[in-house]
Amino acid sequence: MKYVDEFRDPQKLQALMKEINRLTLMLERTPEHPLKIMEVCGGHTHSIFKYGIEEILPDSIELIHGPGCPVCIMPRGRLDAAIKLADIPNVIFTTFGDAMRVPGSEKSLLQAKAQGADIRMVYSPLDALPIAKQNPDKEVIFFGLGFETTAPSTAFTILQAEAENIKNFSIFCNHVIVVPALEALLDNPDLELDGFIGPGHVSMVIGSNPYKIIAEKYYKPVVVSGFEPLDIVQSVWMLLQQLVDRRCEVENQYKRLVQPDGNPMALDAIQKVFEVREEFEWRGLGEIAQSGLKINSNYAQFDAEIKFDVSDVKVPDAAACQCGEILKGVLKPWQCKVFGTACTPETPIGTCMVSSEGACAAYYKYGRLSTVAKANKPQQRSKAKV
């Protein structure tokens, strides 16, 4: 199929892998002291496992899975607040499907729905506006979450609600910003990284320029990548080439969709509707300054936190769950003591197993058997031949 086959071409993959192997030898890394590259986006994590990319890379390259899953990084206290909003009488609570099964401290949104709360899954925040117009005697709330990828659609929905004078609609805003999270990771002494595969979807909105602080302040190269197999492998090659050349830059592999300055229309909508929070709590990373968005005072009538006086309560994660360490890249999912046993997609304990972009879900779906073998015999890890 045109525009897909060229990103899955075996001959191009062979050429790239030959170069990756050559560059890896030049960098003189070993399986005991590998190059550590973090793919920030959960979509990349799933592509890596779906296409077996990790298995064909040299043993001296280790891929670290970052906090790029918007559902996974949501702290338990904010989830509990969402569930409390959904339980309010006369409220219709709307949300993306990924958030329905995420466990709060007592129950999930799906369990709250089973207990009688009016919770409805939508594909876009705009889908909530007709529900509000059809139910003028009820309050309709949309659970706004995600990185800069989904923030524009929330902003446009608020602008549309204002234009149509829909007064019984509001947003519980939990949108986050990616670059401050990367800075928080690099400030963590427990995590050593050599470079980043930058998120493709976020970068379609914000562009590649915002990552310059990662290269200039922290001296870590960044390559913004697409999601096809050759996109990711080429991005690894580009990172290795930077390391061999002793360069530290932001490069854009995903030029077919990502521009240096991003999408001006989307950025204008974000700037018009939102303002940056002083700090926002991330699961596993704690409070990160300037890392979240909130609805600004010009659109306060659409802010569920103000409308329903939502309190910001910190709630610790379940004791058995190690999602926080996985999101920080300190642990791999198979190193969690409940992975694949007490915690499965059918019976999730943590967010990383629930979301379609979660690292635990990716390992469970695509890599469980190989990772168990790797854990038992890391020195005998097999590689697919290219």
C-alpha cells in the first residue's frame, strides 16, 4: 500500500541495521554498559514491540520506555476527583475509553458507571456538546486529559461551547506538557540516558524546536520520530550518528508531518483557552513545575474545577504497583512483582496495564514471553537475523 510499504521495506531495514551495527561498534558499548535511548511516546513503545524492533537491535542498545502515555501519568488523586464528579447527581460525565478502566483508590469510572453514574464514552470532546444541548437540565463534564496532542481539541470545544452559548458544559482539565517532564527525568540521578526518540504526535502540534532545551541544557540528542518500523529504526541510527560525531542536536525524522514551529492554529487555540499551571502532579514523577495546563479566567465558566469546587488531593498508589518506577524508566514492566500475575489487562492494578499506550500493556500483549526469557538469561538474549 502506498505510503506504508516504503516504511516497512526489508532492504531499507537491512541497510539501516548494517549502519547501526557499525556505529555501535564505534561507540564501544557493551551489553553490560549499553547505550540507553528513551522513546518518550507510548505509541512508539507499542510499535517497538509490535514490529520486534527491540529484538533486532544490538545487545549494546537498550530502549527505555518513558512517561508518554497520558492515561498512565494521571495521578490517583485526579482520577478520584474525576470519579467524584461523575457520581454527582444530575451530572453526565464524558470521557475517552482509555480512562474508563483506570483504577482509582476505591473504584474506576467503569465501576462507577455500573453503580449508576451516568458516564458516557466519547471519541472527541466535541461529542459532548450535543449531549449537553440534548440535556439542558443536566451538567455535562468532559474529562480532558492528554499531552499537547489532545489539548487543541479541548480548546476548540470550549470555543465552540462559548459560540453556541452552552452553559451546562464544562471540562475537568488534566492536560500536561511534555518538555518539563523530560527535564524532570533528566534531573533524576537514578536514570542514565544517552538520547531521546522524541514523540511524534505531540510534535505535530508543538513542533521540534521546543526540545532544544534538552540538547542545549542537558546535552542529550533528540530525534523526533514517526511510528512505522523504519521511522523508529532510522531515528535510532540518527541518534547513534550524533553520538559518534559528538553532536547534540534536535533532529526531525518525521518531517512529513512535523514542522519546526508546529501547528500554528492548534497552538493559537491552546494559548487562547489555557494557561500553564504553577505545578502539576505526575504519577511516578511527583510535582513538576510548569507541566500542566488549566483553563484561563476568560473561560472559567467552562472549568469544572471551579464550577464544582474540586479539591486537589494527593492519593498514594497501590502498594503492589510499580507504575511510577516504570514511567520514570527505572524499571521495566517485567520487573514489577505483580506484572502478568495479579496485574493483567483484565485485572489491572496500575495505569500502565490499562491504557492502549501503556508500557505494561505493550509488554503483556507483544513481549511477555521474550522478556521473561531475557530476565532469566540476559547474557543469552537472542536476536532476529536481518
